[in-house]
Amino acid sequence: MLATCGRTEAEYAGESQDQGECQFHFRLGGESKDSFVAVNRPLIPPGTPAPVIPDPLLPWTWKKLQLRDAIGFVVKEAPKHPEMLENQYTFWAARGRQVIGMKIMKKACGESQSLALLQKAIDAAN
């Protein structure tokens, strides 16, 4: 992950858990809580259909992404959360019953790096 985002060991500030998501923090000026990559892998209960879109109850507009052998989306509009779009990329990806949610702070990773990290995460989920 460090290399994908162009970060070094010296910038890595550790990990934390928050409501089922793993957060990887970086020292990039300011608080390390403001520079992180968060990964969430929700479990899909047996007998439940495999998801093919992000949760439709989320009040965001999603754009479909080009991923290798997976379905992916990124938030493009968040009217009630404009600060979210200014500060982070929010991704959702699925391959079969494997689902990945990612929040990547723009301080930690650029857009193309974030997409590459999402692809690595969904590949590792299988």
C-alpha cells in the first residue's frame, strides 16, 4: 500500500480500527488522522444475493469505474457532504460475494494511485 500511494516507511504512522474498517495513517503534515486510507470488507450473509451496486440508500451519486474482473464505483456527487469530495475519494468495489469499501484521503494518495490501490484491494479479497 505504501508504494502504491508513493509513501515511505517514515511517513507511515500506524493502523487503527473504527467500526469494522481498518485505517492506515500517515504523517504528512498536520494530524495523521487527516491522512489515511480506510478499508472496509463487509460480510455478505449466505443466501443473500451478491451486490452489484453500492448501497442505494447512501445519498451520493456514483460513477462506474473500469476495474479488472470487478465492479467498481467512486462517489462523484455528495450534496449533503461537499467537504467529503474536497478531502477524500470514496470507492466501492465488488467481485462476486467479495465487497470492498475504501476512503482514501487526497493528502495520502492521488487519484490514479487510489484507483490502483482499489484494484489491489479487490484482487487481495479473493
